[in-house]
Amino acid sequence: MTMSGIQFKIHQRLIRKFEKVGAISEETAVTIVEAKLDLQEENWLGYFAGSFLGSIKKTRDNRYYHYKFIDYTKV
């Protein structure tokens, strides 16, 4: 998936906000309110969280987190 400029900026903002509040796993996932997302970010969230291979994930109880794959073979 290729992202345009605005998509890239919004995606990066979402990632930063989720990491800032510590939402990096399903156990530490947060709601939209807890992440302090603005309306624009909230509107884009469904697009990014709906992507199968995306790094922003949604839990069954409508919380979100940023999943960062770590390749331990290169560490």
C-alpha cells in the first residue's frame, strides 16, 4: 500500500500518540479518548486499523494500539 502525503502524516501522528500513552500491545491498548485523538485522526483511524498488515490494531472492545514488529533475528 502506497500512502499519499496526508495519509503518511496522519499515520505517523496516530503512531506517535499511541506510543506516547503506552499503547503498544493488546494489553495496554487505549480508547480514542485516552489517546486524545482529534476529529481528523479519529476519522482516519478506521482506515488504518482496518488494514490486515497495518501496524495500528483494534481490539474486540474498541481499543487501539500500535503493534511494532521486532525482527529478533537481526538484533
